[in-house]
Amino acid sequence: MKKKMKVLGIETSCDETSVAIIEVNGKSVRVLFHETASQIPVHQIYGGVVPEVAARLHVAETVTLLDRALGFNIEYRMSNVECRSVKTKSPSAKFEIRLPAGKAGNSKFGFDAIAVTQGPGLATALRVGIEAGRTLAMVTGKPIIGVNHLEGHLASAWLIPENRRHWKFPMLALLVSGGHSELVLMKDFCDYRVLGRTRDDAAGEAFDKTAKLMGLGYPGGPIISKLAKQGRADAFDVPRPMLHDPSLDFSFSGLKTAVRRIWEGLSKKQRADKQVAADLCASIQAAIVEVLMTKTLAAAKKYQPASIIMVGGVSANQQLQAALRSGVRRELKGVRLLSPPKGFYTDNAAMIAAAGAWRFIQGEKHDWKKLDAKPELDL
């Protein structure tokens, strides 16, 4: 990494709208601007993310955050009236940008490239960010890179100076989020091999769905983690799917089904008992954590990485962090466990900008006229 550059990142893959500008200069990385607007309070009403609602909320938030980051006069129109913009397939909007005279592309921070999440994610939500990025690319003439959201999570751990000092390949990544549970061997920047992935529900999905089943609210992970602190992890016999399977794949649908049976088998009085709920939450969390830790340690022993990174929203779970740290110290001598900065576990634009920098430094860029969402994009 030798080229000095500033990258504007835009993230709108699900229910977080985020904009960031980072500066990369050799091994130095600085986050110059970073703001994220969460839609969680809105989606809590529905008990989960509603794609069309998410897309429309992204529009106004994207405009607001880009205004703050760039100092441009950015507007959006909820109609088909022609303006200086790119047509979008999203039902949300089209953007219009008015640049200060003689200052095309020169915001208060400036940027050399645009990185926008291309996928995976919700199609309509992705297209809001892509539309904004395409419009900026057209107006400013800056190159644009469509970023894989999963690669963005891998890059999130790279934002910490201490981590970069120990950034040696090969690396093993445990990527756990609401929609993904994967073990990835990182051979180099932008060179990956997926060793194992979920065959059905992801870990984050298991947290969310079991929490919803118990009437605890959304998002389920933080709620279950909080209640689990007051519960007994051995109170209920929650299964550990594929724990002893020789593959490195995951499966959490059976766990979700087992929790449903346990919950439905309780009396109305038991369900209303806060201690019973805490015990079940602790049992659910313990099962998920044990599977994730066991599979990660097995992969590390097999592929001998120089370090392990743990990324994605679920990696913020304190029990998972403690268990994996303990396991690495106990069973993997000399291997370091790296994780993102606090506040960068969940979806954010700084990680998208970082992954965009990796790609741009290697000479990659996309045609803004053809860039479109890839909701099923994989590593």
C-alpha cells in the first residue's frame, strides 16, 4: 500500500445509511469523516427490516450525510423529472448535485475515488447508494468502485493501526453478521478462499428470529446478549448444529427450531418469568458461540494462519469475543486475534472505503454508467 489517496465510502445495503472519507498513505489510514444513520427505531415497529421502507429512508439520509461530508448542494426528487443525474431502477429517487463554481470534485476534504456497496444486500436499498455514487462519479469525474459488502467487513479490522502492524498473510477471518456466517482464508489483499459458510440461517439471523419468537424485539442479538448476563447457559438443552461435522460449514436453522419447541413447551407463567427468559437467552448464546468458536479454531489448526480476524455485527457479542480470545490463547500459540474498532462492527461506510482503497490501489474501477446492484454477490 504505497499510494496516498482519499476514498469516499457510501453504504446502504440494509438498514444503516453511512458515509465516510478515509485517507490511505502507505500503512497509515485516517478516518477523516464518518457518520452512520440507523433505521433500527423504524424497523423495530415491524419486527424486522422492510426493504421498501429501508430504501426510502436511505434516500434522505444519504443526501444529509453527503451534504455534511462534502459540502455540496445535493438534492433528490421523488419523481421522474429530468435533472442532472443518473436514472435509477430504485423506486426511491434520483439525485441532483450542484457543485460550487470552479470547485468540481473539491469538497472540504476532497476525495480521489468513490467506493459504494454493490452487494450483497437488499436490492432497492443498494441502488440508493449506487445511484448517489454514480451521480457523484459523473459530476466530479472521479473513479468509482463497486465494493463487495463482505470484503468491506474484512477491511473493517484494517482500520486499527495496531492491527495493521500485525497484518500478515495468510489470515483467517470469521465473518458473522445478520445474513452471513463464513470462514474465509485471506491469502492477500483481494484474494480470498471461502472455507466454510452457513447452509441455512446465519448466526445473526438465529439471534434475531429466536428473539422475535420470544417477543423480545428487534434486533435480537444485543437483546439476547444483555439478558444472557443474568441467565444460566446450561439451563436449557439447546443443540450445537454441525459442531462435530468434519466440514467447516455452519447451520443454525435446527437451533432456531429447537428453541421454538422449548418456548412453546413452556407454560404461560414460565414465559412471563424474566429469569426463565434470561436462562433461555444464555443457553441460546452459549450454543451459537460454541459453534462459531469451535469451527474457527478447527480452521486455524488446519490452515495455520498468521492471525485471525473476527468481523461483522455478531462479532460485537462480548461472550463470543471472550470465548474466541481464550480459545486462541489456549490452542493457537503465536496467533493474534484482530477485530474492528469499537463502533465499526456493524455496517458502516469506513469499511467500504477501506475495501475500495484495496481495489483501487490494484487498478480496479468500474464504469459508472453500467454499475448496478448485485444483491446476491459473494466473495
